[in-house]
Amino acid sequence: MNENKLKHLEFIQGVINRMGQNAFLLKGWAVTLVAGLFAFANTQEMDYRFISIALIPTIFFWLLDGYFLWQEKLFRKLYDYVRKKGDGEVIDFSMNVEPFVSETSSWIRICLSNTLGLFYLPIIVIIIITIAFVCKY
């Protein structure tokens, strides 16, 4: 196999790995932040304002996580494209994923996918139920 092709595939794989790592870190930060705000709200006799603040970063983490997953999917398409190139074809080391946008689901559709929805929706539901419970009393 062409040495340039292997190097290009390594570059792309490095980006894919970073996107996956970023998504993993976002999920950890989302859970940590929500738990911290719940703990702080509990020390303030369950003030609903501290709990409601948790909605904002959770939604932003969800959107950002969706963006990283979308980028990861685009780079996987680029990886496949480079992988299928013949040994005689020129390797330009392009990291442009723009040609693959039409072949991949939209960013918003990925945000609403089962993968992300099953993680972030329960957190948002718990926040909303807690707000409703605290405001009731």
C-alpha cells in the first residue's frame, strides 16, 4: 500500500479519535455539572433557580455533542473515500469533509438520534420534574 495513503488515513483516524474523545468528555461534564448544581441547590433548600440553570448547559452540551458526532461521521466518510483510492491515485492529504455533507445526516438530525437522545433526554426530564416538584412545595 502507498505510504502516503497510509499516512493520510492515520491523520483522518486521529481526527476521528479526537471527536470521539470530545463527545465522551462532554457527557462526563454534563453529568458532573448537573449533579453539582443539584447538590448546590439542595444546600440552598432546593432552590428551583439553581436547578433550572442546569437546563442551559445540558442543552448546549447536547448540541455540541451532536456537532462532534456529526463531524466524526463526516471524517469516517472521508476515511472510506481515501481507503478506496487505488494505489496509483494521487494522495493530496485533504481533510476537507465538505463533499460528504450531502451523504450524511444533518447536524440537528444527529442531535435528535437515539444515541444522543437516550443520554440527554433523561437528564432534561429529571431536571424538569425536579423543578416542578420544588415549585409545587
